[in-house]
Amino acid sequence: MGKQFKKWSWYTLGFGWKEVDIKNLYYLPHRLRREYTGEWVNDKKSGRGTMYFKNEDRYDGYWLNDLPHGEGRMIYHNGDIYEGQWSLGKKSGYGVLTK
């Protein structure tokens, strides 16, 4: 894996400057790869965030204690998209899978 950054930094998304915890950004040759960007509580993913998985899946939504929980969307590497409710890391309640 690339070099891990350990300090707070500033970057822009075109909407102005945002402060971001970049402890989970890695420098890989010719690109930066984010693993998780979002809110933390007691060193656990909690609140709104986006996780990029090594298999190229991506989850955008709410987290509780490091697990998807509440409303969220999983975009799978094969192009399928599940958008709906999650409970402690599992699909739960209403949701729609688009292939």
C-alpha cells in the first residue's frame, strides 16, 4: 500500500474549502485513494460517510459503530446499486436493488 498521511489538511471540492481527516487517505502512484471519508465518534465510523472498499464497491450513507446503519446506498463493482435501509451492516426494511 502507499504512504499513509497522518495530519489534518485542507482541500477543495469546488464548493469552498473543507477540513478533512486524511488519516485514511493513501498516496498511490499517480492517484489518491480514499478508503473512508466521513464522521467519526470514538474512533468508529458514525454519522454520514462514504466507504470505498478494496473490491471497488462503495457505500454512501449513515454509519453506526463502524457498520452501515440507517439510509444508504451501496454501489457494487458490477454496476448493481442497492439503495435503502440498513441495520447494523445488513440490508433491513425498505430498499431497492437496481441491476
